[in-house]
Amino acid sequence: MNTYHAHIGGRPFAAEAGAIMTTFAATNAATGAHLADIARCGAAEIDAAVAAARRALPAWKATTYETRSALLNRLADALEAQAPRLARIDAQDIGRRLAETLIDYQIAVAQYRYFAGAILTHEGHGRPIPDGYLIAKREPIGVVGQIIPWNVPAIMVALKVAPALAAGNTIVLKPDENASLSTLEFAAIAARIFPPGVVNVVPGFGEEAGAALTRHPGVAKLAFTGSAEVGRIIGHAGAERLVPVSLELGGKSPNIVFPDIEDIGAVVDNALFAAMYCNGQSCLAGTRLFVHDDIYRPFTEALAGAAARIRVGDPLAADTRLSCLVSERQGARVLDYIGLGKAEGARLLAGGERVRVPGCEAGCFVRPTIFEARNDMRIAQEEIFGPVLSVIRWRDHDAMLREANDVRYGLAAGIYTAGLENAMRTADALEAGSVWINHYFNLNSGSPFGGVKESGIGREHCHETLNLYSHVKSITVQNRVSAPQFVPPGQV
Ligand code: ADP
């Protein structure tokens, strides 16, 4: 039977002789088949991983940008070569369809290549001062503790690991307990490329390994992606030790349809893609669809028809368009929200029920579900993380914008209109980290990704991310020792 251990100091971590290693099971989300056992790590393994990362830090910090860039490119090549195998592991582990998890690896590989390039231009700045020079240089922060969720493991690892390594930090990463396998495989690949201790991966539960990592005194920065609730806990842990924290949290993103769209069918496809990709288990999902009154009927009829045609099935089948939720627990949560929507008086336009898929009896498959809702309903305010879309009818532009912004989150937004000025004015008015015009989810390497309000702090996926993983140090040089003065003449 396959047992995955933590990866610490470049190799699988064996518990001390005589210590009892507890494990937890990874199961196939669709079939329920046992996939592997995973070490259930806690404070001892986190301690060992932080120690390994600290030992590796001085030498890694001293590497040139060119060396880091070359190694990140090698990692990208290795992942690209293994993507079919790894994508299959993810599809089985989390129940997402294989076609999507393959795309995850394309995006992940692009991230490593992006930061391999970006680090070469991560420059500080400098300027002459009287009789000397000011240098502001970028330095790595140290050992970074990173905690990720289960929905898109390959992308989550890449968003965290690529900029942190590029900037010269060493890493202790905790994957999610629902999706650890591909990240532990990643650790073994990274161990063949990076010096021991530069990348350490410690699996386990949030309250155990996760909590131990966030409070460890050897960790100099925390980076987290997940729910706003846990984000708050991580923020407190960072505040306690005064270490910087970057957070990428939930979303309830508006997707806005104007009456001047030229092709209803194309926008319907985009709106469904925005809500159903990843089986709706994406923080970026466009889950509040604002449709203008003038086109409301034909639009919602086309939307409900297209949703009903989405083929729900086995994650590994080529013709599947929507597969199962990550776990029975997540499925129960989504079904509870569907019940809540009905109880709140939202009108069901499509779906709303669980589907049984032959051969995948353990999976929780939920039909693409569309409600006609009001923005103040809980189904339109809370992150459901499943294939559930709330359609909200609008007429007045200002009132619609107020509603679009009337939510605790601010991660993303979509706009569909033929009018450029209208699109730009609307984009300016939306409280969101990313706004997509006439498309959704389009994250090219280098486009900043992150949220405002309760969606988080900091931007990933872009050059600026290197600043999240580095400090600026200012060094001033005077050519010779002269009479002491606070500010040189002419400088005030
Ligand atoms: P989701 O709602 O997407 O499952 P969570 O916020 O619950 O996201 O979990 C995301 C990550 O945070 C997981 O790796 C989980 O183990 C970790 N986690 C959960 N609780 C804690 C905690 N108290 N301290 C540190 N990490 C935690």
C-alpha cells in the first residue's frame, strides 16, 4: 500500500524510531476507492521542516537570480513532462474532470516560467546623494509558511512556490487534507532539482500541521489561500508574531450582462463557464449574474436550457462537463444551500438536485443549478463553492452597481457589453481585484490576482508578488567620513 510521508530536507521524512506514525486516507472522490495513506503530521514535523528550511536559507539566499531562474525553468520542464500523470492523480483525488486538471498543469507550468523570467528583472533602485550613493535592494524574507486549499492543487502550489523561491526564500508548504497527493508528488520532483531543505511539504490537518506552521517562531512570512474564516485565524497568528501575511480568500463575484450584447448564446456560455468551471469550487467563480431587464427573458431561457444540457458524469470520461464535488461533506453543504435558496423564495430555473452516476456511486454530483434570486438572499451573499448560480434582474445602472458591490467579498467581476465607455466606467465602479470585460477567468501570466475587502490582502500571479516575498533594504554610502550630520546639505 502506498504511504506518503512529509517531504523534509529533500527526502521523505521518517518519524523517530519507535514513534507511532498516524495517517489519514486519500480516497477517490467519485468512486470512494482508497488511493493512499498520508502521514498525519503535526508540530514535530513542522519543527523539522522549519529547521531544514532555515538550514537551507543562507545558501539559497546567496544564489544568483540566474541560478534560481534556471532551476525554476527545470521544475517547469519536469512538471510539464509529468503533467498527464499528475493531472490524473488530482482528478481522482478531488473528483474534478481530467480535462480541467490538465489545464491546471498548463497554468502551473506557466507560473514557474513566468517567475523564472520575472526574477531576472526584479531590481531595486538607487541614486546618487551628495558625495555618495543610496542603494535600495531587495532581500528575501526568510522561511515562508504557506497553506493552500484543495480546489486547484497544481495552481495553488505554483502561485505560492514560484514567487517565493524566485525571491530567494525557502519554503514549508502545507497542502489541504482533501488534496495532498499531487503536492507530495511535486515535493519529490522539486527535491531532484532544488538543494535539500529549499522546498519542504508537510501534509496534515489545518488545526494540527496548519496551526503549528502559522505559530512557528522560525517562520518569517505566512501566505494563505482558503476561506475568509481561516484567513482571519492566519491573520491573527501573523499579528501575534508581527510577521507579514498575504491572504487570498473567498469571493462572490458579480458577472454583469448589459442589454447591448450582440450574441446572447455566447454570453450565456461565458456565464455558465464562470459559474460552473471547477464544478463551481473556485473562489473566482462568477456566482451572481446580473441580467438586464430588456433581455432578461430570452437570456434566462437560454441559460436554463444550456445548464440543463451540461453533461454531468465521471471525472475521467472525455464527454463529462461537470463532475463531482470534492467530498460528501462539501456536497451536503451545497445541497443545504440549494434547500436554503428554495426556502428563501428564490425561483429555481435549472437543476437543484443530486445525480447518481453509474460507477461513481461515492461521488456527490449536483446538477448545474440556477436560481432567480435577490442580492440580499443568503444564496447570493455567501460563498457556496458548488455549481449554484444566482441570477439577479436589474434595470437601473447605479442601483445595479450598488448591489454588485453590496457583498463582503471583492475578488473578481465580469462585464458583458458592446460599449467600451460603458465597460470602462462599470469596471472603475466595481469593488474587485480583477475585472474581466467580455470574458471571464482569463488569467494571463502577469495579471495581478487577489482581492479587496474580505477577499484578501496582496496580489499573486504578477511581478508585484515578488515584493510580497522580499523586503527592501536601504544602504547609503558616503565616500568618506565627514562631520556628522543628520541629512546632507541640500537634501531636506
Ligand atoms: P476551504 O473552505 O477552501 O476548504 P479552508 O480555509 O477550510 O478552505 O482550508 C484551507 C487550508 O487551510 C487547508 O490547507 C486547511 O488545512 C488549512 N486550515 C484550516 N484550518 C486551519 C487553521 N486553524 N490553521 C491553519 N491552517 C488551517
